[in-house]
Amino acid sequence: MAFHLTRDDRRIVFKIVAIYSLFGGLWIYLSDFALGLLVRDPDIITQIATYKGLLFIAVTAALLYYLIGRYIYRLGESSRMIAGNEEELRSLMELMPVGVVWADDNGTTKYINQNFVEKFGYELTEIPTVEEWLFKAHPDAAYREEVSSLWNAHVSRYHTHGTPVPPRDVKVTCKDGAVRHVIINTRLSQKRTLAIFTDITERENRQDELIKKQKLESIGVLAGGIAHDFNNILTAILGNISFAGMFIGRDHKAEAPLLQAEKAAKRAAELAHQLLTFAKGGQPVTRSVDPRQLIDDSLSLVLRGSTVQSRVEISEGLRTIEADAGQISQAFNNLVINAVQAMPGGGTISIRATNVSFDTTDNPFALPTGEYVNFTFRDEGCGIPAGTLKNIFDPYFTTKPGGSGLGLASVQSIVSKHGGHISVTSAINNGTTFEILLPAGKDSVLAEETQSPEVATDFPFTGSQASLLVMDDEEMLRDLAVTMLGNLGYRVTTCADGDEAVTLYKAALESGAAFSAVIMDLTIPGAMGGQEAAQAILAIDPHAQLIVSSGYSNDPVMADFRNYGFSAVVLKPYSVTDIAGVLKALPKTGKAQK
């Protein structure tokens, strides 16, 4: 039988043997020497030697009893002391705010603390070995092999060179399927492996949120920078297309291509608008919108080329909605995209729009009393698990590989900013239904238009010819305004910035030929823009009729133009019909009331 003694154990055993050998040697030598001096008779020496041997056995037995007993006592004291260090240590481990695991040199898990159980969900019986823990914590085989190889390399270096095992940064899959980000610190001692798991998931999430926020801010700055130029270009494209359409008959071969080009330009404008809404938020610029057109456009855009069919039910007398058409289109598009992705094998998305009203007693959504339009989007897809359903509107939460987690968060943000409400119900293998409530407009949706809208050419102003001042930093837009508005019968003067606009307005007013209205670009890089120029003109003429125009739809001036002194608003890019409609709607005398 082989005995494995520690260094202290070997030292104590050697000490006992040395004492025994020294005492035995001295006993034999001194007792024989003294006996030879005192006794001469051989028979007596033999008798005394016999008693001396018995006495030697008794004395050495007593000595060994003392020495071994002392050793055993000290060993027991040490064991009891160790058992009490261990008990104390376990108590401390249970109180630690980190996960703690002990395993022996055979890879058997001996202990896990409560924090580990609470954090990762596994009891000791569920991870009896380190190998079982690795299998459950890292279910992906490739990642598990990466983690294990790195661990084995560190342990090998420890045993070979005494190099401490460095902290490891790993992703751990919990029992409930959640993935947590942890740092593992390891110590190897006394044939025991101690691992401490520090959860940094929340810290990493906060860091990721900060990075994403900074990226979004950068995107917002970039989007804002290009939106001005991009929307100016689109205004020139859309304006000229709509202007060209005025000169051809309805049966002309060019009509259909022009309408398609106009539709494409408007779609490009919506994309720019959506980018600004997503990146910087901003209040919607609302007007009376036909919801049927938004639904049709979303279905046409998203379902093209897919195996998903649509079923649309519009109640009779459906009201318009007070909405930012670009933002609501973005919301509808996201919902239709989600439905298509939930039905990869095909299916039907059903959309229903009805009128509803809420009063103070029947208002389950705590919305202001009044008229609303209720939209439901229902798919026949796989459904959403209950545990996931509660998080689908959270920013950056996604279950789709490569998804951004911003689609439904954007939908909720848009609906909320419109003073509406969104809710969702779902069941596994039984589809998902989104319900949206949006404030209704004053009018009912008119019957389906069978012809293109005509351009308004009658003027709200007195006199034989109304005069307009157009301020824009883009020369091509100034030229377009002269041609397009001049063809409608307006006399047009243009300028490039706010200072020039104020000077021209003041001179016209003093000459008795005041401008009937001023169309002002909100943002002029490096010069006075529309907001400042409007204040200066109103100081000269409190009844001036000012129209603000911009591609920055998320600017607060655009959403609340009347409180900034403007009579109307027109978003870039705009068509001939858009600008003519705005001009026709201006009050015939005086500035619009706030």
C-alpha cells in the first residue's frame, strides 16, 4: 500500500524516528557501559540485561505513545480547524455576489454557491462534472471546443511553468436559454479547481446601448446633412415630372411612365423621411390622410415577389386620419414585413380598418375622447411565444438572425407620437394580430379617384396677378419655382437666403406692391434661414403670409409651424399639385390664426 504524505507529515514522522533512534542508541550504549563498570559476574549481567531489555521496551513504548499521540492530537486539531475554515468559507461563498464553483482534479463538481444557481439556473446535481457544465453552458459545439481548448492550454502552462490561469471572457447559456456574458477567474490549488463567475451582462448591455446610441446620433447627423441636398434634388425631379404631366393628355403614351417616375420619386422621398425619423425622432407633420392609400402602398411595396396574399376590409364611411403620411407608411411597412417573415411558406395577411370612438366611460386604452380609426394587421404565421411577446417593442430586442430590433420599436414610437395606441396578441401556430388606433380626421375618405388630381389654378389673392417670393439656396429649385408657378399665373421673385428675402420683402412693401405670400426654405447652410427671416418679415408686416418648406421634417418648426409665425407648411420634395394646393388653402386676407 502506498502512502501519500505531505511535507509536514514526512517531517513529523522523521522527527519521531530520529527521537526513537537517538533514545535507543543512547540506552544501549550507556546502559551496557554502566553495567560493565558496576557488575563483574556474567550470570548477574545476563539477568540484569534481560530486565534491561524489558525496561527498554516499556520506556520506548511509552515514548512512542507520547510522540505518536501528540502527532495524532495535532493532526486532529488541524483537521478540525480545516473543517471549521471550510465551513466558514462556504458561508462566505454563499454571501458572495458572484458565482463560485469548486471541482476536484478528476473534474467532479463538488460545490456551487447560491448565486451561481440563481444566475445560471443549474443545480449541483445537473452539472456533476466540469464536462457536463461545458456541454450545457456552451451548446454550440464550435464555441465549446474553442473555450475548452483555451482552458486546457492555460492549465497545461500552469502545471509546466506555474503560470497563473488568466481571466476568461465567455458567453454562458443559462438553463432558460438566456445568454449571459461572464468573466471567469480560476485558481488551481490542493488538487482543487476554484472558478469565480462575474456576470457582466448588464454592463456590456449598457455599453452596447451607448455605442448604438452614438451610432444613431452619427447616422442622424449624416442623415440630416444629406437630407437637405437629397430632398432638394428630389423636389426638382418631382416638380418637373408633375409639371411635364400638365402638358400631356390623359391618353398620351408618356403619361404612364411619368406617373411611375413620380411614384418612384415619392418613394425615394419617403425613404429619406424614414431615415430621419428613425435616426433623430421628431414630431410628425400631420395632415388629413387617406388610410386606404397607405395600406395599398405598403402591400404593393412589400408583397411584390412574395408568396403571401392580402385581404383588405375597409368599413363604409371610413374617416381620414390626422397623420404624417411618411411615418405611418413606415409603420405599416414594418408590420407587413413582419407578417411576411412570419409566413415563409406563404399565407394571407388580413388588414381591416374601421371607425371607432371613445368617451370617458368606454376607453380601455386611456386615449383622449374622440374619433379614431382602428387598424388590425393579422397574419397566419408561427406566432410569438408568451415570453417573447412582452419584449417585442423594446429597442434592439430581436429574435431574427441579423435583425436590428428597431422595426417594432419604431412602429410604437410613431404611433405614440401620433397620439394613438398599439397592442398585440399572438398564439403559437395561430398567427399574430397587431391593433393600431390613430386619431381620425374631420372628413370621410372620398370614393376611389378614377382620375389624376387636377392642379389648382385659382388664386386666393386679390388682383389680376398674385406675386410670390421664393427663398431657396438651390438655384435649380428657384428656376423650377419661376417656371412652375409662373405657368400657374403667379408672378415669382426668387432669392437665395433670409437676408435677401427680408430686404426684398421690405422694398416691395414700401413700394406698395407687397408679395402675396413667401415660400421660405427653413435651412440655408451658412446664412439666415427661414425661421429667422420669418421673424424679421413679421416685424415689418404682421399680416405676411409665410409658407415654410424643408426636407427636415423632424424639425419642430415643421411640426408646429403656426407657433413660429408661418401660415402653412410644404414638405420637400413637392409636386405642382402640392404647392398649388397649399397656396389655394391660404386665407384670402390676413395671416392664419394660431
